[in-house]
Amino acid sequence: METIISIKPLLAVLVSLLVIPVLVSSSDKPNVRESWTFIAGIIKFLIVLSMLPAVLSQKQIVLTLFKIAPGADIAFRVDALGMLFALVASSLYIITSMYSIGYMRGLNEHGQTRFVSFFALAISATIGAAFSANLLTLYLFYEVLSLATYPLVTHHQDENSRISGRKYLVFILGTSIGLVLPAMIYCYHATGTLEFASGGIFSGQLSKPAATVLLLMFVFGFAKAGIMPVHSWLPAAMVAPTPVSALLHAVAVVKVGAFSIVRVITGIFGVDFLLSFHLGSLVAAIASITIIVSSCIALTQDEFKRRLAYSTIGQLSYIILGVALLSPKGMTGGMLHIAMHAFGKITLFFCAGAIFVATGKKYISQMVGIGKRMPLTMIAFLIGSMSIIGLPPTGGFISKWYLVLGTLEGDQMIMLFVLLSSSLLNAAYFMPIFYKAFFCTKEESMFEDKIEEAPMMCVIPLLITALISFGLFFFPQPFLDLAKLAVKGFIGG
């Protein structure tokens, strides 16, 4: 594979970081502050997009910043998997920035400058994780993201936020320092490298018991992925403003966790190594339990964002399950689900926030008849729900289709049952919301028929992401192409 040395990965990371002083200095000029946020977001997306043709041509873009030790540099590498994730995160950052204006101003939230500044820092860390060339670089950006999002989780600065923030840090930092760090040190001790390699870095150095323990340390150590039982931080973090829940806890933060596990499976252990010890089935079983249990818990949640949070926990495990199948189509579906879930779930979070801004309601039982008052929002909710369930014509169908094919390809009938059962549960906790929003009697409705949507800066973003979820069914490229290229490198490489 041809390698290109370029400063672009570093620029993609730095652009929203360098704009933070400008955001702080513009705190008394909100329009100027938000303009700079958009400018930085657009530049970041364009830099990421400019590297796409090279990646699609099966080239790698690399840049080494610092040489820490042999085989453990601070370095970037842009490949198909990293590009897929970076495209999702950088594009949705722009849309979420628009949504944040409508939401934060609509509720007259305090600390808006602090909010956008840490938001910018968090997206920088996310892109850094996406483009990491090795486990050390990935770990550093993972930790930066944890610290950058803490002020966002505790934004309201009340007792509930502080309790949730402490829980967030205990789970996220506790697992990464207590499990990932020693696992990473052991990897370096055993192999002398932390570089991601298509066939993994182990070649006979590990026994099956040692490999099993090491793999589980990574799976549970990257707790941002929400694998049970290290998942409870995610529902607790829903105390954050909805833009935080939307981008960081439906796209960036949680996806960095799932992305990190995918990187470890494919770049540290390698497909052939895991197949030789049948360890993929172990990870798939853990992911399957998380999928089913979280879906069942979601059914019981009346608070809208908590239902979305438990849905996210299950959907993240789709990604891990797909890659753990270690079959080409299963891995393709898992990686593709990074994108398809992101656009569908962020739509649902946008809808939850728009409803709260317009009505002050955050419980599902209080939303009977809301479709007649907020028809655009609830139609977008329907499209987002269909994508999460995996129904055509939405992008979620494409990723789940590949996941189903992956279970058949790997002769994993139990996992097929898990996927199909989960989709039914997804429908059970989403579709009644839409049905009661529109199809209720006048006596049952809790709202007048007068249409009163949230501010347009809230509504436009959710319509955009809903349309993208719809359009990805017909045009899944470049995400599908990138997922296939990544799988080709991991299995064929």
C-alpha cells in the first residue's frame, strides 16, 4: 500500500483547537463566536474530505510527530476505517453546531462560551483518535476526550450534574487507567511495538488464557463503548444539554469507545489470531448480552433521553458484534454501522431536544398528541427510528443487512437470532412513541392542534440528518466503500 506523508491529519485535529482562544475572546459577541465555530467546523470537514480520494485509492496518509520509543510514536495514519469515522464526526459537528445555537439560545442557557470551547476541544480529540497510527496515540486522545467532555456533562452545575459527572469520570477514567493502560504496557513488553498492523502484532507470544484476559481488559477498559456492566455512565450523562448528548454521547464519545475496540481487534490481535483461539465468539457473546439487556431496559424508560441512551448502548454493541464475527460481511456491517447509527441516533436526540425547547416536556408519557403540534419533528423522529430499527428505506437497513449476512457467513445462528430479536425490541420502544404522537383521540391528546415547532435552528438540523438517513439507503457511499476497503485490509492484508 502506497504511503503519503502529509501534515493534513495534524491540521484536521488542530483547526478546532486553535479556534478556542477566538471563541473565548468573543464571549460577549455570540454571533461572532458561533460564526468562528462554523468556520472551524467547515475547515475541519474540508481537510478530512480532501484526504478521501487518496484513501479510496488504497493509499495511507501518515505523519509522525514525536518518537517516544521504538514502535511507540505519537503518530497519525489515515486509513479507510479512520476516514469513515472522521467523516461522520466532522460532518455532524457542523450540523450539531447549528443545532446548539437554537437549543442553547432557545433555553437561554448559561456558560455558552465554555460550552462551545470544550465542544471544540472534544471534536479535536475525536479526530485525533480516528487518525491514530498506534495504540499509544489512540490512548492519549481517548483520555483527552474524557477530560474535555467532563465540563460538558456537568454543564448545568447542579447537584445532579456533579453526581453524574463524578460517575462519568470514575467509569471512563477508572477503566482506561485500570485496564487499558496495563494491557497496553503488556502488549509493548511482549511485542516491542504498539503500531496497528493488519495482521495484528502478536505472532506466537501469547497463550490462549493470556490472550483472553488481555482482550477482555481492552473490551471492558474502553468503557466509552458502553459494554455491560461498564455502561451506567452513559444514561447518567444524559443530564448534559441535548447537543452534548447528541454529538458526544450518540456519535463522538461512544463511537470512540467502539472504534477503539475495533482497532484493538483488527490492529493489535488481528483476525487470524482471534480465529485461531476462537476469541471472536467470546466478544460477540458479550456484545449480544449487552444488545438484548439494554433493549429490554429501554422499553421501561419513560424519560426520552434515557430511552435513547439505553438504545445507544445496544446499538454500539452492534458495531462490536459485527467485527467480532470475524467474517468479511459481518465486519463490513459493524464498521458501516458507525455511520448509519450516527445519523439515525443524532436525529432522535435532536428531536428530543427540540421537544424540550418547544414544550418543556422530557417524558414520553407527556408527549401524546405532540405530532399535531410538531409534525416536522415527529416525522424526522420516524425516519431516525426506522434507521435504528433497520427498516428500509433508511441507511440503518444497509448496515444491519450486512450484519445479518455476516452471521450467516460465519454460521452464527445464535447471533442472527440476537440481531432479529433486537430489531423487534427497537421497534417496540420507538414506534409507540410515533403512533401516540399522531394517532390519538382529541381527548387523549395533551396538546392543542396549533403547530408550534422549536426554533428553526433546532428544526433544520434534525431535518437534515433525517434526510441523510433516508438518502444513505440509496447512496451508502463512501461509507460502504470505506468499510469494504478496511475489511479487505484487515482480512486480505
